[in-house]
Amino acid sequence: MNDAPSRPPVSPLLAFLWGILAISSGSILARQALQYASPLVVSAYRLGIATFILLPIVWLRKRHEITALRRKDFALAILAGLFLAFHFASWISSLMYTTVASSVVLVSTSPLWVALFAPILLRESIQRGTVVGMLLALGGTVLVGLSESCQWLAGELRCPPWQDFFAGQALWGDLLALFGGVFAAFYLLVGRFLRPRLSLLSYIFVVYGIAALVLVVWVGRLNLSFVSYPPPAFGWFVALAILPQLLGHSTFNWALRYVPTSFVSIALLGEPLGSTFLAYLFLNETPTAMQLFGGGLILAGLVISSLYQKNSE
């Protein structure tokens, strides 16, 4: 086991900027993968392939650390894996019932749940500067999410009737997205507790592996196929495992060892901004004024939280 160092080897803000770009590729890659397979199958492949990529590295360098895990730490790793699996299952499934706008906004409530439970479970106080950054970033995320359904016309914001966001099956989709945000928050909270005592490689291997196993069993129970897909589908599965999972999520798991959970959860709100930027580069989707303004708020929230975190160290 490893004791947590006092300072990270690189700036968390720089790491978050890289992590946001990597994790933001998930929406573009998932859009391609979902043409071939269901959300649960895509999620299972994403985490399963990531685990297999890690397997030889962990076996050579970290197998003694994993075999020496205390029962309590292993139980916590299993708990984190369960929360991660439920996060992917509920959030991606929500897209089948509700709008992307509603799903993005509701799943992005994870910082609020972190702020609520971190003082209770981790005894981490939420400082004023962090709250300001959180509110700015959340506001920006709401604007980016609503930009898909709303338009700024004649000096006013025009959106569909609010009942449309909860009509029919949309309410079930909204609840799934909200649960996705809650599960993401508890995934981060458990990781913050365990990461200082476990290396990054060992932590993500066990947690991703548990999440993959849960999703594989889930897919099997639903009698969904794992093999009846054309070769391009498996290419997108591999890309999802490498970019948003191994290079994206793992960056935030690295940060859990050094900074409070609230700061990490705020950084995750940069994903809509990163997705908008990548969609502009690779899909020729020009961002709207609402998306640009919302992106500015997200960036401002990240910078304020980062500066306040640095000054409080």
C-alpha cells in the first residue's frame, strides 16, 4: 500500500484539461458504437476491453499489491466498481427514453451529491471558493445541455414546454439520468477514500474489472449478444476503452489521491464543453451562442475552483 504524497507530480488543472478532452471523446465514439449495439453491450465492452488491456501490465508490476489487499480495501474496490457499472448502465440507458438535454443536465448533478455527502462520509469541508466554482460550472452545464432543445430568439430564451421533459417515458429516462449522477458521486467518494492507499494501476484494474463483470452478467441476463456485430463495431468498442476510459476516467481516478472529491466532480463538468469542442473539430457541428456561453461558465468554474484549491494547500 502507498501513503499519499503531499503534492501531485503535475498540476491537477493540467491533468484535468487532458482528462476532459479524453473523456469527452466518449460521446462521439459512443454515437458510432450505438449504431451497432445496445447501451449495456457498449458499456460492457468499454470496461471489459480496458480491463484486459491493463491485465498484463498489472500482472507484471502490481500483482503483489493486489494479492496483498486487505479485505476492507477489496470490499471498497468492489463497491466502487458497482457504482461505476450502475452509473454507465443508468445514464446510457436514459438516452433511450429522454432527451440528450435532460440526460446531460441530470447526470451532471453529481457535484451536488458530492457536496452533500463528502462532509458526512469523508469529513471533507466544502469551501466557499469551491461552491462558487461548482455553481458556475453547473450553470454552464445546464446551458450546454438545454442548447439542444432551446434557442435564443429575439432577445429571449425559447424552450419547449417543461411538461415535454417529463412526458410519457421521459420521466423514467430523467430518473435514470438522475440515478446516474448519484452513482457517479458515490463512485468518486469511494475512490477518494481508497485511492491514497492503493496505486492507480491496481485501483483502476480492480474497479474497472468489477464494473465490467457486473455489466457482462447484466447483458447475459438480458440475453443480448456479444458477438453478432460487424468489425467496425469492435473498432469503436476498443476506441471507447482506450480514449475516454483508460486515458479519461483514469486521469480523474489519479486526481482522487491528491485533491478533494468536490474538485474532481467539478472538473468532470467540463465533459460537455470538451464534447462540443470535439464535435466542432470532427463532426463539423458549430457550437451555438448558448453552448459558447455555457462553456465559458464551465471554464470559469474550473479555474476558480483550481485557484482556490491551490491557495488552500
